[in-house]
Amino acid sequence: MSSVAVFASGSGSNAENIVKYFEGRLFSADFHFLTNNKKAFVIERARKLNVKCTLFNREEFYNSDAIVEKLQDEGCELIVLAGFLWLVPENIINAFKGKIINIHPALLPKYGGKGMYGSKIHEAVVANGETETGITIHYVDENYDEGKIIHQVKCDVLPTDTAADVESKIHALEYKHYPEVVEKLLNI
Ligand code: GAR
């Protein structure tokens, strides 16, 4: 069984959606959620899904090999960032070269970089009068939102759309495409 780590800092609806996508499949995956935020709703989702969940702090993430060792011990094949807001440090990037992916709720390189996440992006998209936006699934390197793009999908932004409307469209795209990309990369 493939071992997959999912990092999330907040709600974790993508994390849950990915787990549910694989439920009941013959070739499935063993999931492990990790979060930097003790108030993140992803912890509750993990409990309900019966998925292992690890809470870590800044010291463990940036100044130790604790996470690398934990994930290597369990044979982690893919690290999936799903609404994870901290920059991934070099030791994790190097230990899992080409095996860390992220989803970004915009058409990178537009609306990327530090501080660009979640609803902030959709508010900016609407404020700028964009006529389209979308999702980007990409490999993770040492900079925010700059790794090689794996998959991009667009959607329209109507003149009447609010940031909340855009967010719903983006979530729908994420729920459809992110699990499919995970499955492809795991080759199961
Ligand atoms: C998702 O839309 C994801 O693309 C975005 O945060 C949301 C998390 O939702 N990620 C970023 O903005 C990263 N820069 P979720 O916690 O419900 O999955």
C-alpha cells in the first residue's frame, strides 16, 4: 500500500476529499495528515476519517529532521500539500526530491508567492476584474509557488461573481483534479 503524507494548515477539505477518493479502492493508499496548527479543522477531519494526524511546531519543522525521519520510517512515497501555508525547508525538499506537490487556487504564476493563499487570492481576482482563474497543481521547490507545473485547469469568472462564488468554483475544480493527479503520480 502506498504511503502518502498530506500537510494542511486549516480546514482540510482537500485532504479529506483525497482520502475519500481512495476509499474502497483495490489499490489504495495509507494516509497520514500533518499540521502546524493546533486549531486546524483538519485534525477533526482526521479523527472522523480514522487517519493518523501529527501536529508539529516551528522548531520541529525548520530546525530538526524529525519530520523527514518520521516520513521515511513509514515509507512515504508522496507528500501532498493541501492548504499548507509554511514554506517547506530544504531538508524535506532534498529528502523527497520530486515527490512533493502543492495545489494553488489560481493560475500560477499569477497570484502566487508569500501571503497569497485561500480567499485572499479570490478577492484579488475579483477586484482586478479577471475573466478567468483556475487551479495549479505543481511540484514544490524551495520557493513559494514556483516549482514545475503538473496540471492547470481554468474556470470563468463572471462579472457578477463574488470572491465566495469564485472560491466555490475553485474548490469544485480542486476536488475533481487533485485526487486524480495524486493517483497518477502514485501509479496505482
Ligand atoms: C485550497 O483552496 C488550496 O488551494 C489553498 O487553500 C485552500 C485550502 O482549503 N491553498 C493555498 O492558497 C496555498 N497557497 P482546504 O483546507 O479546505 O483544503
